[in-house]
Amino acid sequence: MDYKDLQAGQTKENFWFRAKNDLINVLMKKACKNRKRLRILNIGAGTGDDLEVLNKFGKNYVIDIDKDALSVIDDKSCEERKIADACNLPYDDNFFDVAVSFDVFEHIKNDQRAISEVYRVLKENGVLIFTVPAFQFLFSSHDKALHHQRRYNKENIKTLLFQFNNIKIFFWNSLLFMPMATMRLLKRKSKPKVDQMNLSPWLNTLFFNLLKIDNSLIKKGISMPIGLSIVGFGYKQK
């Protein structure tokens, strides 16, 4: 979770954050082929809600540029945590088995430099697993509040990952695309504000289950034709 989401009153019980952790579990199993004891670089970890999932796969090295976000993360939940810039990673070449970046690259002005740094610190056959927001036409007050530089499409993701091989890309948050995209379009010219939906418990559960359908499709290797996010992974290979 982004620290600004936390400040806005979001909790990990929100359907989106619950479903995203389930998605992360799916992507880790799919990309890492159930390998364990991995050395994982967690880029822009925010408040560290994904560590509960990621720690099942190995040791996490957490970085973020926001010291307030890092202060929320328990020392016991990761191998180490550092204030660091994704464009200048404080690690040796070929150090990590996995790098994860969940809704981070859109914050970085020079995202190509960040991708190159990830490539550098990954071992051969290491994997980058990522999520980013989709479609620039949906850039709204929510993106502005979170200081996003951009949103993505599949083509510019492929261009960014030109050094990687066996790239798999999927759309996510597809079944809720129409209502949520409509909300974003209506807020395109609004003042910056983090989206916060105060849903009833039953509606929160319904939305969570709809996103779990997306997750099950990705688990089977199926990508919907559209979605609010783009997710995927690619490998460092000679």
C-alpha cells in the first residue's frame, strides 16, 4: 500500500488490497515455478502489506524513498530495509533471484533507468514481477494525488522490458473496468485526491470475488482484453 493510501484512511481489508495480495501470490508461483528460499528485492514496498505473501517465497530486501513508509514496516518482516532510489540500487550485480515492483514504475520519472538497474542486480534467470496502472486516458485526480508520472499500455511495457526474455503480460481488474474507468474519467480534471470507496461489507466482498476471477484467469495464463492495471513478469537471460 502506498503511504498516501494509508494517510487517506485505506486499510488492508479493502477489496483492492486483498485481491492484489492474492494476485501477487499467483504471480510469484507462476513466475518462480514454486521455487523457495529466494532472495527478493522489494522495490518501493510502501507500507509492506505484500510481505505477508512474499515472505513465503524467501528473504525480502525492502527499499523505498519514503522514510515514513519504511517506518511502518516491522524489522522482523524483512531481511533489511533501506531508503534507496530505484534508479540507483545499492546492491551488487547479479545479487537477487527476484525483483518485485508493485505499482512503482509509474512514480519514477526515468523508468527506463530503474528497469536497467533491476536488470543489473538480478541473477541470470532472475525474474522481474511488476504491476502498473493502465491507459493514459484514465489519468485522473487519483494519479495526481499519488504523484504518478504516467499510466502504461502493453506496447510501452514491452519497450521498457527490451532487455528481458519470456515476457508475460496480462490486464488485471477487468471485470470492474467500466464502473471504475467511468469514475476516473469523471475525475480527470478534479483536484488531486486519493480514491477512497467506503463500501458496505457485502459489496467489498463482491468486488474482492470479482477480482479473484481475474486472478484465476491469470493463473491459467489468460489475459482479458482490457483492465485498470497491467501485470506481468520477464526473465534475465543471456
